[in-house]
Amino acid sequence: MAVKMEFFQAAMKKIILILLMTLTFAMIMAAQSERSLVREGNQSYKKDKYSDAEVSYRKALEKNKESNQGVFNLGDALYKQERYGEAAEEYRKAAEKQTDPHEKASALHNLGNSFFKEKKYPESITAYKDALKLNPKDEDTKYNLEYAKLMIQLQQQQQQKQKQGQNDIEPSEFAKRLKKQAEELASQRQYQKAYDLMQGGLQKDPTVNAFADFIKRLKNVAESVRGF
């Protein structure tokens, strides 16, 4: 009887050991599969094949929904496809999952960019501020924060003018083109150049003054950025 019991115990130990080895092997294979899918997505992303990258990242997340890299990279792929609302959701998840301050700041920075693209300026400002709390030396986030502040003030001023009917100056086509050029410079964080461009245009065409609020805010942002 004792011999049978010892035999049974030994057999059970072997079965448990085999099960543990099988489970460990399956976990290793799943992790390798997840990483290989993320790498596959990265290769597609580098080739500007953003929809293919999205597919790979989603497959990686099916293997491991807790993959921080998979969530963050999926946000990048969606952002490049101009699906900013979906990208924002992935960046939000990435920020919540991350424990590393710099990685969390990167997710929040990109979350701010996604909100900005949707013209959700208050939300973008909040995201940028949260990112700067974690990484206060990030110049890109500082610049983007100032640009978001500029846009929300211009938006508010334009709404106020429309209500009050104060927009009496009709800008010429030249003035409109000039403002578009200045906006492009501002989006590249070249606020001083944008301000100088508008000031120079004002000397040539008085109707540029239709964008007086925009010019004033450019000046303020340029001075603010120089103070960082």
C-alpha cells in the first residue's frame, strides 16, 4: 500500500511539473509572439504603412492587452491616419498604464497633440500641463502648450467679435495668404518669424490689421517662449 502511494505521489509530481513547464513555455511563446508583432508593426510604420502597422499592433494587444508599447504605438499609427479621437483614447490608456515618468509624459504629450488636432484646445492644454509636471524640461511640450493657449484665445476672441459684429475690416486675399503662412510658422513654433511676417505685411496692406488679435497673441507667445 505504501509503495502504491509513493508511486502515485511521484506520478502526480511529474504531471504537475509537466503542466508547469507547458504553461511556462506557452507564456514565453505568447510574449515572443507579442514582441514580434510589435516589431512587425514598427517596420510597417517606418515604411509609412500606418494601416498595416495598426493591424500588427492590434494583434499584439490581442496577445497581451497590457502591452504598454503596443498601446502607445497603436496610438501613433492611428494619429498618422488622422484618426485623432481614436489615437487620443490609446494615448490615454498608455498614460494610465505607464509608471515611468518620462514615458507617461510622452503619452500625455501625444494626447495633447491629438486633442489639438481636433481643436479641443482646453483638453490639449490640460494634457500638456500634466506632461510638464512629469517632464518640465520638455521644450516641445512647452511650445505646444503656448500654441494651444494662442489658439484658444483667438477662438474666444473670434466668437466674441461675431457676437458683437465688430469684425468691420475685410482682409484682402494677400492678408489671408499672409495669415496662413504665419499660422504655418507658428505650428512649427517659429512664433517670432510669424509675428515679423505679419508686421511686415501690415506695412504693405492695411487690411492685415483685420488679424490684429492674432498678431498681438503672436507677439505675446514669442515673448513668453523666449522667457523659458
